[in-house]
Amino acid sequence: EETNIIQPSIVQAQNLGIPIKGPFAADTIFHDYKNCQRHTRIIALYHDQGLIPIKYNNLDEGVNITLGLPFVRTSPDHGTAFDKAGLGKASPLSFQRALQLADILSA
């Protein structure tokens, strides 16, 4: 997949002027992101590859995007927070960011 699909896709995106690099190993890219802030976005190929470190590093602000669908799909990275519901403890930030990003992607 890396040789036949991922790397050619990166080259094609670069040829279109998209500033993209990779591929990088999933077990190190998030460490680099957390400590160096060199990357503004990371594309993960699998759910657990991307969401576990995002939730660990910044649960209240993470947004999940599913690409390749015939419609825009964003969602907050947190769970349902039943233990916080109605107590004024839950942060709406991830949900707000998911809505904002869906609006941008729909334009």
C-alpha cells in the first residue's frame, strides 16, 4: 500500500501544490507532533492509529473527519460523556469545532 498507493498519492498532491509529506510511522508521528508542533494536520489510515493519540493529547479540541464519503462527515473526538451530562462539566469545544469544520468543508 505504501509503495503502490500512498507514496504516489503524496507525489500527486505535491504536484498540485499541496504541502504534504510522508508517509511517516504511526508510532512516532504523534510524538513529534506533540513535542515539536511541526505538523498542522496528520492523516491516519486507521481509526485507532489516529484517534487514540489525539484523544490522549487533546480530547477537548479534537475533530474526526471521514474522507471518501459522498457527504461531509465530522464528529467530536470525545465520547458521550454520560458521567458529565447535566452537570455543567462537559466542554462543548470539540463539538463546536466539528460543526465549524463541517461548515468549511461544505462550502
